[in-house]
Amino acid sequence: MVQPINPDKLAMLTEVRRLFPGNDGPAQRLRVREVLERGYSLSTFEASRYLDVYWCPARVMELRKAGLNIVTHWTVVETEAGEKHRVGNYLLVREVRNAA
């Protein structure tokens, strides 16, 4: 069964999609980056359905090349058709520096 998305996260994804329109690579990167910088994780499933980012791994790779420390955790999700898929779940890691 498809797991429902948290209503707060759905509202945030909808807002980000509205704030950064367009389907080109730069617009998609902006949407992915905005979600991650707000402290949320983002799965490829969520990116395609709610952000109009249909090749999220490419956008994440581009953001990594730009210097963002994004980690991937693998998870299994069930689609609306009842099929299970292994998808990446991305999270921005911010460095914590100890005061010396």
C-alpha cells in the first residue's frame, strides 16, 4: 500500500514547486536544493510526483558537483500501481564545526 506523504511536507513541496517554476535543469536543481536546504529529505519518488523532477539522481549529482554534501539512503516505496521500487532518499549534510 502506498504510504501517504506527511501533509506538512506535501504543503512545502507544493510551495517549492510554485516558487521555482520551469522544467529545465536549473529550475529542477533549484527545487531539489530548496527542499534539502529546508532540512527535509527528498526521495526520487517525491521529486517526480510533487516537484516535476523526473531524473532526480542527475540533479543531485549536479548539486554535489557544486559542493553540496548530499547523502543517499536507499528505501523501497510502493507506487499507486502496487509495484515496489528501490529509490534513493536524499539528505543534505551540514558540517558541524566544534568551537576551539
